[in-house]
Amino acid sequence: MATPAIETHSIHFVPLEERRGRTWHLGTLWFMVNAQVGSLAVGLIGPAVGGTFLTSFMGIVAGVLFGTFFMAFHSAQGPHLGLPQMIQSRAQFGYLGVLLPMVLVVLMLLGFNVFGLQLIGEITATTNTLPHDVGIGVGAALSVMLACVGYRWIHGVERWLAYLFLAFFGVLTIGTAAQIHLSAAQFDLGGFRWVPFLAMFGITAGWQLAWAPYVSDYSRYLAPSVGHAAPFWWTYIGSAAGALWLMGFGSYLGAAFPDEASLGSLLRAGDVIFSGYGKSVLLYSLVCLVAVNAVGFYTASLTVLSMADSVRPVGTGRTARLVTAVVCGAAVMLLAVFAPGDFLTNFHSFLLLLLYFMIPWTAINLLDYYVLRRGQYDVSALFDRDGQYGRWSASGLASYVLGFVAMIPFFSVPGLYVGAVAKLIEGADFSIFVGLLVAGGCYALATRKRDPSLGTAPRITEAA
């Protein structure tokens, strides 16, 4: 069967006869989603809040390895169910109740893409390619075009960009390590501080968890026969490798050039290798940002359609997805142009807020899928507002709210809000552990009490 030039599916079940692709493609996709200058900006935060390179890098490693664990488990759901992630969440929150996490996911996606377009504008202005706002407009248009052609093109473009990344950033990383040296104090364990370490742990874990609500959107075309292990490991290894490389490199540049922003430090590092190389790296990074923003616009279109379908059945084919992607792109472009703000400061707070909203959701979703229902879902009932999953799930919604409320005293967003418990421990943020335990624990107790037969129901593989 020939693959259409423009993807025809949106939020409904992907028929088994249309399932194809290789699991290792998940590795290159998620590697490139993280191997971009947004991740480098995350790495700069550690030195900016007073951490040494070693402290920052240790926090990055711990946070990335922890956060990626959850998002990779979500990725493994895609081949099994053949659905976008947030449609599957109707089983935990109800047909209408899922609107709460859906709204949060859309806001998160739009926020990510605002930052991405701001970076594109900064790159075009820094390299004298295009004026800042024109660069934002062109970047938005290209990202939306890639999102419109859909799933397979996004995978293919990210795969080729991954090969180019190894060349551009391989030379840059080796050259930086050889020619830009940090002081011994930056590697001294005696300079370790818990607050910068925990700040980087929370930020990087939040960055990885931010992909969780839509990571299975990019594995749902794989055949169910691939199982769970291969999608999990390819997603985990690819995503973690990309994040560790760019975030770690960002911390190194942040320690070496403390007065430079993300793009300035990248430009300086490239030009140390040879004149003009920094500009080449920035222009390549611009293309990577276009592809990453396409991922955001593609999923935003699916999630907005899912929201509309939850309220009232709507057209959910190719045309609806294309129109929704264009509208999302236009909205984000306007926000990027008219609300630039202080990038690094806002980005820090934004990532922490993402973490707080995603933790209760990921605990409930993964517990429901892997422990309570063990992957056994009636797919046709996920599109029936009066089906077995109901319109509202009190257990899912209450567990989400309780998990979020329990986290509030542990929140630590400098300059915005520091909770009572976080103040007692010098601003250290342990909210991620509280949210996982409270939301997951409440959901397990409430759901088992309501329906002890969970995990034993037959699975219907195709929507009616």
C-alpha cells in the first residue's frame, strides 16, 4: 500500500494494515527533539544559579535519567493502542474529564513553541540572515508545513538531521573540550551544593516529562508485534542521549562564558574552533528548531481535535488536522512576536511549572496502563461518551487534584513561588516525588475499590 504524501489520520485508531516503520526510528526522533539549542539553554541554568559545572552536570544526569524513564514508558503504549496519548487518557479521566489535562497539554505545547520561535528569531537576527520578527514568521511557516505533511515526514526529517548533528556538534564538542578549559574549581566535589543540583534535577526531569503526554503520538504507527521493550529502550536511549549531550554542553559553556546567553555562548565556542563555524552551527540549529516546533504543532493539532471531539463530535480527518495546525501556528507566531520577555528567566520558570502539572498525570496514566489494566482497553469505548469509561472519572480527577495540591508546599520557583516546605530546606524542590506518590497512590486505592476486575477485561483492538 502506497503511503499518502500528506497523512490522512488524526485522532482515531490507526488500522493494523497501515502499521509500518522501525522501532529504531524512535531513537533518532527523540534524540533530535532533545539535541537542540532549547536543551542547551536548560544546561546554562545550573551555572546561572550558582552551581559549578560538576554540580550542574550531576543534576542533569540524575534528572534526565529519571524523567526519561516515565516518558519512554508512555512511548511504549503507542504501538499497542494505535492512538494519540491524550485520547487514551479518557480511560483514566473520563470522556469529558480528560479536558483538564488536555488543556494543560495544549498550553504547554504552545509555550514550548513560543520559546522555540523566539530562538529562531534570535538566530536569524544574530546571523544577519533575517530580521528577528521575519525569522519568527518564516520559522513558524516552515514548522507548520512539516506538521501538516505529518507523522512519516517528521520522522524522516529528524532522522537526517540526526546524522548531520553528529558532524556539526561532534566537531563543536571535541573542539570546545580541546580549546576552552574550565578552572579546576568547576570539577571540585568540594564545591558541590544541593540547591543547584536539585534545581537542575527538577528542571531536566521536567523537560523530559514534558514530552510524556504526546510521546506515543510518534509510535502509534508501529505494529503491535514490536511489543513494549523495543519502543521503550529506543525512546529512552535516544531521548536521554540527546538531552545529556546538549544540556551537559550548555552547562560547560555556561561555566566558561557566564556572561553570555545560549546563542552567544554557542557562537563564541564555534568561532574558537575556526572563524565562521559558530554561524554555521547556529544556522544548522535553526533547521533543528523548525523540526522540533513541527513536533509541537503536530501534537497540538491532535490534542485540540481531541478536545473538540470530547465536547462535540467533529470532523477528525486530514482537513481538520491541517486547519488546526495552521491555527495553532498562527497563534504561537503572534505570541512569539508580541511577548518576547526574558528568555532564560521565563524558560526556567516555565519548565518547573510543566513538571508540576505533568507529574500527577503521568503517575495516573502509567499506573492505569501498566499495573491496573495491563494494557487491556476497549478502544471503541474511548470514542463513546456513554461507554464504559464514562463522561467523568471521579477517581482520576480527584487523584490528579490531590496529587497537585500535595506538591504545592514543595514547589520552588525562584522569583515566582517557594512553598513552605521548600523554604525550610533552602529552596530544594522534592515536589516530583510527592506528586508521584500521592497521585498514584490515591488513584490505585480509588480505582481498585471501585472496580476490582481491572486488568482482566478483553481488549478490542479497533475502534468501531
